[in-house]
Amino acid sequence: MGVSLPLEKMSRQEKLQVMESLWDDLCGQAEQLQSPDWHRSLLEERAGILREGGGELKEWDDAKKRIRNICE
């Protein structure tokens, strides 16, 4: 099934809203999704950085606001 969106006519805000809707839908089916091996490796690497005192955690809502502000 092919889906076509008028991306060239959509604002950044509209595109982000579509992405968030897709993400929310996928999260509702999380048990059916399998992450690729590279994703586990990356998460383990980043967890190690945090254990060693590096890196910085952000609240998801704050991160989304920051992304939206960058894109506007």
C-alpha cells in the first residue's frame, strides 16, 4: 500500500504532527515490532556513557519542544 502526502505543501509543524501521530500509532503496537541489532548496540553504548557520568538526559516533552523550535 502506497501512501502519498503533499509534503511540499505541508508546514514543518504539520509534518511534525504527522510524525508524532505515526509514532503514537507504532507505540500502540510495540510488542509486534522488533528493533534491529544496531539499535541495541547503540543503546548499550549510550547507557555506558551515562553510567560513566557523561551525557545528559532530557524529558521527552522537553526534547520534542526543542525539536519543534529548531524546525520552525
